[in-house]
Amino acid sequence: MFKYSKTAGYLSIVAIALAVLPVIVAIIVIPGLPDSVPMNFSGDRWGSKFELLIPPVLALAFGLGIYLQTARKAADHARDSMTMAITTAERFMRNAVVTTAAIDIAFAWLLYGVMTGLAA
């Protein structure tokens, strides 16, 4: 992404980091959890600890998906106008950062509830 602009390049690094971080956290935390964990803060829905893998997988899919889509779209626009390619790359990467950050926050909130027992 640095071939389009520094901003798009830095945003792509942040988006990839935000996409991979919850996967690493899940790999570290989930094996130590009991088989059944509360899945909401009212405590009326319990599920398998492996359901906690859904947000990290979504973050990874959205983060990498938007990153790969950006490369294709920006390359298409670069044929016509480099300014349009830069605008497209920066816009898509901002979207990737916001999307993965929102999923990460939801995952952190769910994990916080499970780890502290507030969700039970």
C-alpha cells in the first residue's frame, strides 16, 4: 500500500495488526477456559468456549479481505488516475481499521465478561 501513499501504507499496517491481534489473544486465552462459558452479560446464554473464536475469525476475514480488495481497486484506478488510486486506497484502509477495531472491541468486551465472571 505504500506505493499509493504513506497514509494508506500506515493504515494497512494498523489494519493487519488489528486483524491478527484477536487471533493471537484467542489462541492464548481460549485453551484455559472451561468448556461452557457465558455468551452474554445477562448470563442466560451459555455456549462452547470455541464460539469465542468467531470475532477473531471475522476480524481476520474483514481486515485481510478489505486489504486485498483495496489493492485490486486501487490498481484499477491507478490506470486512470493516481489521485483516484490514492483516494481509494486511503478510504478502504480507513474502513478496514474502523471495522477491525469495532470487532476487536466487541471481542474484548465479551472476553472481559467471560474472564471476570461478570457475564455469569
